[in-house]
Amino acid sequence: MVTTSIVVVTVVLNLVDLLLVLIITRTPSIVHIITLVISLELRLPIVINITIIIVVGTVGLIVVVVSAISVLVLIIAVIVDVVDLVTIVVVV
């Protein structure tokens, strides 16, 4: 039972983390704004500006994918734990 509660809490925390990451990646990022300001100040070429934005977006996407995978793994762990618990109850 303790293992199940720990896994459930971990799943909930990971879901909250995933939600926060999705919110952050969907709103205009401070990094994008800073990048635009720097490019205007230093007159950087547009290519460098676009490259920085693409890199930031790619890192955000990787974080979302990794969070989603960890949530799926934890959900599978909860299902396996519940099946084990039901098996123990049925056997006893």
C-alpha cells in the first residue's frame, strides 16, 4: 500500500510538472523576448535569431516528451501495482 501511495503521488507530481511545461512552452517565452531585444540591440542577423528560437523550442519539446514518457511509465507502474494488490487479495 505504501508503494502504491508513493507511486500515485509521483504520478500526480509528474502530471503537474508536465502541465507546467506545456503552459510554459505555449506562452511567449522570456528567452524569446530577450533574444529579440539582443538582436535589435546588437543588430544580429535574422538567421542567428531564428536559430536561437529554434534551439529553445526544441529543448522545450524534448522536455515535454521526456515528461510525458515518465508519466506513462509511472501510470504503467501503478497499474502493475494494483494488479499485484488484487492478486494478493484474491489469493489470500
